[in-house]
Amino acid sequence: MSVAGQKYKMGENSSKFQFLRLMGYYRPHLPLLFLSLILVIVINAVVLIKPYIIKHVIDNYIVRDINNSSILWEMGSIYFALVVIGAVFTYAQNYLLTYIGQKIMFNIRNSLFGHIQNMSMSFFDKNSTGRILTRVTNDVEALNDLFSGVLVNIFRDSVMVAGIVFAMALLDVRLMLISISCIPLIVLATVIYRIAARKNFVKMKGMIARINGFLAENIQGMKLVQIFHREKEKYRELEELDREYFRFSFREIILNSFSRPLVDIINNLTIAVLIYFCTGRIIENTLQIGLLYAFITYIKQFFDPISTISEQYTTIQSAVVSSGRIFEILDNAAMQEDIRQGRTLEEVRGEIEFKNVWFAYDNENWILKDLSFKIAPRETVAFVGATGSGKSTIISLLTRFYDIQKGEILLDGVNIKEYKLSSLRRQIAVVLQDVFLFSGDILSNIRLNNGEISEEDIEAAAKYVNAAGFIEQLPGKYSEKVKERGCTFSAGQRQLISFARAVAFKPSILVLDEATANIDTETELVIQSALARITRDRTSIIIAHRLSTIRNAHKIIVIHKGRIREMGTHAGLMEAEGLYSRLYRLQSSRGAL
């Protein structure tokens, strides 16, 4: 077998596996599913009986010119009752299928988001926001039609086709054979459509992910786009992506538009052959008009489910392609964190030690090289160094966003890999340079849905970090609405809220990652007055940009190219006339302290 043939076979097997895996989501809803299938059988029976009633009336009463009003009224009543029964059962079936489909969608969406929440930072480094967003929204939504009725409807249509063939065979076998002679043509058309549709679907889904990624990135960076007047250039980039997506989506429409007209042509051709065959027999009185009417009706009913099945194949293809992209994330165990395995970290003294730590984000491009230092409990330690020296990486390793390749990181003398991730991170609060606020209000942004933190705790934390001053001047105070990323607050106000958040969680270890780098001098003075209280009873790590903010630190560690160059107090390092002294004087001469 050729390489191309092997790839095609592997793709086919993968699609079958994904389809069977999707079917597993029906398992909790099997009783409702079986009830829906029973309703399908009743609905089909109603549909099949109605043409026979019309045939009976035509052949036994209308053609024979028999005017028996009581019989005709009885037949009409039966026909109307069948219509009502069909409508009621159809509604009940649609209700059940919609309920089942939405419950399955609810479970898939929540399990996918829960899985993504437990992925390591390396996963987010390798996957763009737009790509992940597409998985949770577009790809999950593509399963909606599949679980909301496609499979049951395929069963319904298949049963209908079999029922129609059986009903036609009961009436006249020769006419039945003429009526189903079109099946080979339909099968051929379906196979050709299937091959073309699948290839197009894969490309179209990929383009949706690229467009979502582009939009997410550019909306977040809109300020930068406008500052540098790149609106036209970015518009052209999106236009190019849209043009390619238009090509694939238009091809899908073309393929779909061929499906039903082709079936309609075969349908009418079959009816024409049937009428040609029956005309002479009707003239010779060897065939009843009502029987011809019943067969024409059955042929139309025969082709409707076939058309529907061919159209539903599009939905199945879309669902299989999307499910492959969803399962790609759900099956990614290598990048998932186990937040519950390990020892529970309860009382923390706050002693931190890095022993001969080597770390690289990619292969052996080492960011930290044989790094060793020790932080005593309740000690305030500052890290200083140029951009890219590895300062922020130290924080990511302490919180185990990434695991080191060599060495050990100890907390209270125990390797942090032995602790539960959830337990470890509960003891560490990080205040970042770029503060992230969620949509909601100030109260929820400080609490972060932690029911153990009361409103009194939040207000106390805000006063502790000097944030209460501006919060209580707001119209809504702590219930003041926060828009996306806190865009209505200044950088200093966002930073104060993040300080209150950190204090409210009562961490044993506090990390300030260049937390005062983007705020004005006046706000920095407000924050500095609170820093002494915030760091007093806990181990504190400060990643410093402004060196004036760390003069009172117990220890200052100077990092250069992933190694420790200097270590000591501010006074001691200034006397040493080394790298720290040069950086401090350089900032002082520029007025950046």
C-alpha cells in the first residue's frame, strides 16, 4: 500500500474511533434515547399509513363513484387523528432530543474547560488564545446538531426507508422494484460527495481557528495597532484570511447545493418511469389509480429521508472533525497538571531553597544555570537583573508552572514536587506587573469566588494596602462594576486591588513581580507605605525594577544570564562597587529611582 493510501486508511480508522467515542456520551441518557426511538417508530407508522388511507378512498369510493358519507367521514377522522398523533409525537421527540443534546453539550463544554484549567503553562505557550477559544466554542457547537437529533433522525429516516420498501412490496412487488432501482445512483453520488466534503471540512475548521486567533490577538492589541496606525495593514491581513475562508465555505455550499437537487432529479426520474410503466395498465384497468397515487407518494417519502441522510452526513463530518480537535486536548495528559497528588501543605514556615537548579523552556537553551540560594522564613528577598536574566522564571518555578530539569527546589526542607499543587499554590500569592481584573465588581475581583473570604475580610485587606481610599469614593464602592480587564481603572488602582486580593488570601509567601513598575510616583508612595506591613509576617520575594523599592530588603540577589552574580544587603552591595552598585547609580543619574 502507498504512503497516501496508508494515511487515508489511518484517517478513516481515526474517524470511526472518534465517532464511536462520541456515541459514548449518549450512555447516561439511554432511557430517554430509547423512548425517543419508540416515538420515531410510531411517527413513521403514522406517515406510512396515511397514503394507504388515501389509496383506499380513491380505489374503493371515488373511482367507483360510491358516495358513502359515513365511511368517508370515518376515513377523514382517522386521517386527521393520525395527523394529530404524528404532530404530538414529533413534538415530544424533538423535546427529548433537544434536552439530550443540550445536556451532552453542557457536559462536554464544562469538561473541556475544566481540562484546560489544569493544563500546564507550556500548553498555553504552544497554543494561541484563539486556537483554544475555537475548541471551546466553535468545535463544541459543531457537535450540537449531532447530539440534538442527527443520529436519531438517521435512525428515523432509515426505518422510514425500510418501512416504505416493505409497504410497497405488500402492495405490488414489481412496482416496488421499479421504485428502488434508483438506489445505486444515490449511493454513487453519496460516496463522491463524502470524499470531497471531508477534505474541505478539515481545511475550513483550520481557517476558523486562524481567524479566531487573529481577532483575539488584534482586539487585545488594538491600542498598539492604533498608536502605530496599522489599521489598514491589519485589515488587509484579516481580509486575506477571510478570502481563504470564503473559498472553503463557498465550496461547502456548492457541495451541499448539489446534494438535494441531484436527489430530486433522481426522484422525479423514478416517478416518470413509474408513471410510464403504469399508464398502459391503468388504461387496461389492470392497475388501480389509487395504487399509483400511493406509490408516487411513497416514492416522494422514500427520497425525502434519503435527501435528509445525505445532508446530515455534512453535520456528521463536521462533528467528527471537531471532535478530533476536542479530543486532541482532552487526551493531552502529558501537559496536564495533577493538582491533587502529593502531600498536603498546611503550616508553612516559609523557608525557600534553590539547590543547583537548571531550567530551560526549550531543550537545553538554559534560562537558569546551576542556581543556588536560600531564603529564611519571614525574610524579604529582592531579585535584580536585566530583562531576560531569569528573575520572573524563578517565580514560575516556585509555583510549579514549570518543572526544572536539574536540581531541587525546597520549601521548608521538602522538595516542592512532593506537595499537592493546589496546596502549594494556596500558600503563595503573586502580584504581577500587568494586573488582570475579571469582569464583575471589585468585591468579586478580590475574593475570586472564595467563600471563605468575608466582606469584612475584603474591606480590612483594602484598608491594609491603602486601597480603601479610592474604592470608598466610587459610586458603588466595593460593588462598583469592573469592565473587561479593569479598563476603567488606572494602573495604580488596579495594582492596589491586586494587593488587596493578595492580602485577603492570607498567603504564607508573597511575591511581587515588578509590581510597582508601571505606576506613578504618588501611587508608589501609597503602596510603599503598605509594603512594610504586607511583608512583615511572611516570606516575601520582590522582583525589582525600581531599585529604590528594595533598599530595605533583608537580602538582594543579582541575577545575570541565569547565574547569581552578587548577593547581600543594599549597603553591602553598594560598598562592593559591583553590578548592583552600577545599576543603582545608573538609575539614580536618570532619575528612575
